[in-house]
Amino acid sequence: MVPARAQTAPRLTTTRLVIAVEQRGALAYLPLTVAQRLGFFEAEGLNVEVRDLIEPGSALRAVQTQASHLVCGPFSQLLTASRLRSFVLQSRTPQIVLGVSRKTMPAYREVIDLAGKRIGVQAGQAAGKAVARRVFEKAGLDLGQVELVALANPFAAVQAFRNGAVDAISFSDPVITQLELLGELRVVADTRTLRGSTDVFGGPMPSVCLGAPIDFIAQFPRLCQAAADAMVHALKWLQTAGVTDIIRAVPESHFQGDRALYLAAFERMRESWTPDGLMPAEGPLTALRAMAMGDEVPLPEVGELQRSYTNDFARKSKLRFRA
């Protein structure tokens, strides 16, 4: 894979768009896959190239260095990046679950029992740590009272959990669903659902979105509208898609050798995807409050949150598709 900084976006024509994404096979990016695989971009007159990047932060760098036109990634990245804006919200919850091991913590009763324990989180991804931090804070447990263990990939996460290398895990699917089906994980907090996410964060917590530089949006509104139409079309499709529909729409490689597990995880997180691509008015503030608990990057002021997103395009798409 050629690093994002070594690539350049093709000269923009009336139809060609490059979208950067990291690990597009992940369930979190299913709406993007659906939009491309079912021809929704093509139906809007767009010729879309999805560049699948590997390194954490590479998709964001690609759009910042003009190696791509759009970025599909966490809203939190756009919130802290300069002059980038979300224009289609794809998921309204982080899709992360915090769970404890039934093997190493059979007597677990409450979150405070995790003091001194090892918590597995996904390396290079902030969402798992953010969910764990918030759950701990609400229970009166400081993050410094646990040992965070960075897990490189889903396979490493499952192995670490099953062999007792970690006592709990804050991770995404399909890892969580696999451990649930094995009967080895006890769920403590589940942000795959709206209720679970609200319990953790106190409000809607925007996650994956489609975004672009503010200047690009202003210069090419028709292209952005076409991209929004395709994505909202995909989001509406996902609301009623069945197992057979998913099998037909998703490349076999995305199942990673276990189609049944992928489909089981899909059903558990179906509620997470927005039906219409709209950002909830209180979503950016919820995200800002969650990020303020960490020390990763400088954060914008509350008064600047309005600049982090626009619903103008998704609102038109919602009307068009009756989403």
C-alpha cells in the first residue's frame, strides 16, 4: 500500500471523486461499501475511487494533503482538524463495547472491580479508550487505576482476551460479537445501541462521517450533494436490509472467513447507523465533552462547533429519498 502522502488526488473533473478511508472492510464503514457496491455513487453521476489506507490517521492526512477529495472516518478527527467539515453522518454511536472476562473475573459485580486490571483497547484508535474512560469516570474509577493494553488488530484482541492477557476489553465488532457468542464476555457498556450510547455519554455521540475541507465544500457543492445523496441512499437501504441483501452487497473478503459472525455483528449494530445522514444538534457538544476528558489533542471552543459540520446536503437527501 502506497502511503497517502505519496499519492495525489487526480485533477477534479465534473464526476471524479477520491474518498480516503482506513480499513474499509470494518463494519463501521459498511454504508460506504454499500453506496459503492450497489452503484449509488454511479447513479448520482459520480466516478468514485475509494482509497483504503492502513496506518492510523492516514485517511485524515490524505484529505489534508489533497491526496483525496473526501474522507470517511471518525467525526472526532474532523472536530479537531483545521478547516474540515462533516456533511453526512453515518453512525450516531461509537459502536464500541466494554466487557469483562468471565474467565479472569468470574466474580465481577461493578466497574470499580476493574481497578488494577488490564483493559484491552484497539491500537491507534481513540474510540475504545474514550468509551472506557467515560464508563470509569462515571463509576469513580480513574483511568490511571487500570492498565491499558494496546491490541494491534481483531485477531490479537480475541487471542489476548481468550488467553487471559487482558481482563476486560473496549473494542468494536466483530470482535465483541465473537466473544459474546463464545460465552466468554460479560457486557458492561454497549454503545452499539442508542440507549447504550446515551447511558455512557449522556447524549447522541456522532461517530463515522463523510467529510471534506470547508473550501472544497464551498467550491464544489454539487459534487458534495451527489455524494451525500449516494450515502443517504445507502443509509436508508441499511435500515431494512436483510441477511441476503448484506451477503450480496458486501465483498467476500470483508467477512474475513466467517460470514455468520459478520452478519451476527451487523444485526447487533444496525441501530447505530443514522437513517438520514443528519447530525443531531447536540452531537458535536457530546463529542467535545467526551474528548475533553482526554489529553490527546487541542480541542475547539464550544462556539466553534457549528463549523465542524453541515446538515445542508443531508437534509436535501433526506427529502429526496424520504429517509
